[in-house]
Amino acid sequence: MMLAGLLIAPVVTAVPLAFYGHRRFAPAINIAGSAAALLFSVGLAWQVFEQGSVQTEGGSFFVDAFNVFLAVLTAFVSMTTAAFSRPYMAHEFKQGRVGPRRMRLYHAMFQLFIFAMLLALLTNNMGILWIAMELATLATVLLVSLYRTPESVEAAWKYFILCGVGIAQALFGTTLLYFAAERVLGEGGTTLHWTNLNAAASSLEPTILSLAFVFFLVGYGTKVGLAPLHNWLPDAHSEGPTPISAVLSGLLLNVALYAVVRCKILVDGATGTNRAGQLMMALGLLSLVVAAFALFLQRDVKRMFSYSSIEHMGIMAFAFGLGGKLATFAALLHMLVHSLVKSSIFFTVGHASHMHGTQQMDRIQGLIRGNPLVGWGLVVGVMAIAGLPPFGVFVSEFLILTATMREAPFLAPILLLGLAVAFAGLLRKVQPMVFGAPSAHQVPVRAAHVPVLLHLALALVLGLFIPSFLSQWFETAVSMMRW
């Protein structure tokens, strides 16, 4: 019941929004639908916490400690983003940037996007996982191009082409996976069920699985934003509505990385080695270093934080690739705190861009004086995402660095270099925006402060104390991994 409700809630919400998404009550429906999904996800998480993994009759859906926490996180961030988008999109409508048709499109596609991510997380079928990722791509293409400016249309096409090519590689990887599984599990609709593949992983042809993982990593890695496959991400973030930037960075990248990790588990079982992990470590470190240095070159504030997302996805990919209990636990924690902090940063950036009428950092000055809550929200968010204690990002990065020094000490200097350069880049760029001389062109805006404060408070709590139920979830998820 909880699983069905979680998947149905966004679809049911999207239907009326497709017709009435421009009305005054539409944002309330959007928030209510996301809140309903959150309640169902919490109920499903509680069921998994008490009973263990849940599989539907026929095996079409499978929920365990790994994906249920991501489902709760997806539902939670979608609800807070819906709350943030209420004043944000009202301002866009008032300024004439979107009309009634595009408001309907925005609200309906927002819920469809959430549905696609939840479907990707909860399905047991690797083929359905691919379809869900493609659905998420199509929904976000429409959202990125919402303003219909030449820049937004170009960004949407770039996103569509690059991710379309990437997802085609993932399809070929899925085909190779089926080819290997058919010899062991036989033909049929259950051949691509992840639970069946995982149980028979040691019997699958290792050469075919290794080749399939290359295509999976290139395909889903494109959506993760791993370098050198990351070029779509900064454009999509800078040209689309800020609420979409928040869910892209905070949610979609996690879901794509989840798909890569699920594939890695199968390859590890088939090969008995960490070949897949080594590829993930290489791309992870490359993404970290490339994004860290790219921060210094950015002038658009949303592009800058999109490179920050690439940096952190690189850290997560590296940690999952490194393997081991400590690194995997830290990667799961980093997924959680990065989603909370990065989405809160985009919330504050959205308000700052409205206050100054631009996303250019050299024209956004003196946020502390113009709107103290927005200014301090950005300061605290940047402190948290840069890895300063006592926030949760510091804890996860410290654990990843500790695991690296123990398992692969020769890579620790590269990891430290990337973290240090990114830290310096963020502080250098953000300091004048917040503490510089106030701009004469600031205008007051109606800001949604509660989502920002809630996300940052949770990130702070997770840096000081990890609740036992969350730790148990992570430990159970870690136990499913192979290394």
C-alpha cells in the first residue's frame, strides 16, 4: 500500500496541475502532492526498518535499505522545493517570464519528474530503471527550456543530446546484461530483475559484465555529471528555473549514481574484483579536480554551484568505487547531506537573483544588508558545502579521506588538492556577494526561508549526531555491497 501510494501520489497530483497549474491554488496542490509522497515514503521506510527488504508479488518492485532512504530524501526535498517554488514562480509569473501555459507545464512536469525518479529508485527491473531515467530526462528538458529564451532552448537541446547519447550507452549496457543473464536465468520478464541478477551474479560471464559496466558508467555517468561527461550540467542549471536546479543537483544526480552503484554490485559479484570500482574512482577524482578549478572561472552564480555539484558527485563516485565499509557508509552520508545543503543553496541563490535581477556574481553584492536571512543562508550554506565543521559534509568528507588514507594512500593528496581548491574557490567567489558594498538596485522579494533553515538545520544535526535508525539503514545498505 505504501509503495503504491508513493508512486501514485505524484501522478495523481500532476493530472489536475496539467489543467489548472496556472491558478492561485496550484502551488498548494503541488505542495500537498509532494507532502503526500513524503508521508508514503516514510511509511515505506518504517516498513523496511521493521521487516527488512520488501518485494512485490511478481518481483516488479524491490525496496531495501539502500533505495528506501533515497526515496525518502527525494520525497522530502521535492516537498521543500515545492514550498520554495511557490513564491519563486509567483515572482516569475508577475515579471512576465512565464505565462499560464508554462505555469501549467512547470507544475505538471515537476510532479512527473518526481515520479520518474521514484520509479527509477524503486523498480526491481533494470530495463524499467533505464526507462525511468529516460522519462526523467524528457521531463527535465521541458523544465530547463521553460523560459523559451535562446539560451534556455540551447541549454535544453544540449542537455537532451548529451544525456540522450549517454542514456543510449546505458541501453546497450542493459542489452549486454540481459545477454549474460539469459544464459543463466533463461528468457523472460524476470531475467532483468536486479534481485535475480544479484543472486546469480557469481555465475554471470565476467567479461560481458565488465564490458556492460563501461557502458553503464558512460551512460548513467553522463547524468551523474562525471567529467568529462559533465558539459550539459552547468548550462541546464543556469538557464532553467531555480527550483529545477535544486532538484537536479539534490536529487537527479543521486538517482543516476544509484543506478551506477546497483550495476557495480552485479559486476563485482561476477568478476570477484574491484575493476568497476577502479573506473569509478578514476572518474570521481577527475570530476573533483576539474570542477574545483572550474569554480574560479565562473561568473554566473548558478553555474558556479553546478560545478560544485560535479565536485561532490565526483567525491561520492570515488567513495563508492573505493569500497569498504567506511567509504561506503561515508558515501551514503555524503549523498544525504549534499542533497540537503545544495538544494538550500539554490533556494538562497534564487532569492538573491530576484533581488538583483541577475545571476551575474559581480552584480550581486551586499546580500547581508539587503536581506539578512538570504545573506546568512548563503553564508551558512557555503560553509556547509565547503566542508567546514560541524556540518555533515565535514563528517562525510573526513570519513572518505580516512578510508582513502587506509586503502589507497597514494590517492589522498589528489583528494586533498581537489577539496582545498574547491574550498578556496567557493569562499573567494561568495565573500563579495554577501559582504560587499550593497547594490543600489536591490528590490525586496517574498522569500521562502523555512526550506533553507530546515535543510541547513538537518545538515548541522547530522554533523553532530547521526540517529540510530539512520545509522542502521546505512549499515544495512553497506552490508549489501561487495568489495
